[in-house]
Amino acid sequence: MAAMPRLILTCVILGVLFCTLWTPAFFVARHFWRKGDWGAMRALKVMCPLQLVLAGGLIFAADAAGFTNPAGYSIVIIVGVSLTGAAAFAAWRLLLGFIAR
């Protein structure tokens, strides 16, 4: 297989993984933004890099621990960090909304 199709495939896979990582938090922010919480989208500036650093750190930790299926644990970690981050983001925005009332 030539080098260019591997590079294109790698870029596509990375794009899909980034979309998987950040889409749930974006949908939660969009939900709050539509309800009138104008600061919800601004909070994504902090949330997205934190999710990326946490997922990367957990993937490196799993690799250092000696797990044998890198594709499997990478996908599980990315999906887990994504859903946990979206839930934490929603809880945080709800808490801020209750405090503001």
C-alpha cells in the first residue's frame, strides 16, 4: 500500500475520533445556548482541550500499563471521556443556572 492512502486514512480516522470526542459536549452547549445560556459556547474553549488532554493521558497510561489492544482501548477511552465530559459539562451549567437564580 502506498504512503499517501495511509496518510489520508490516518487523517480521516483522526477526524472521526475528534468528532467523537467533542460532539456530545458541543450538543450540550448548543442545548443550553438555545435556552438562553449565552456563556455555554464560550465554555467549550476550556472543555475541548481538557477532554483532549485527558483522553491522551489515559491512552498513554493504558499503553504503559501493557494493555494489548491499542485500537480497542483508545476507542473506549475516547467514547468514555466524551460522554463523561458532556455529562459533567451539563451538570456544571445546570449548577451555574441554579446559583444564578
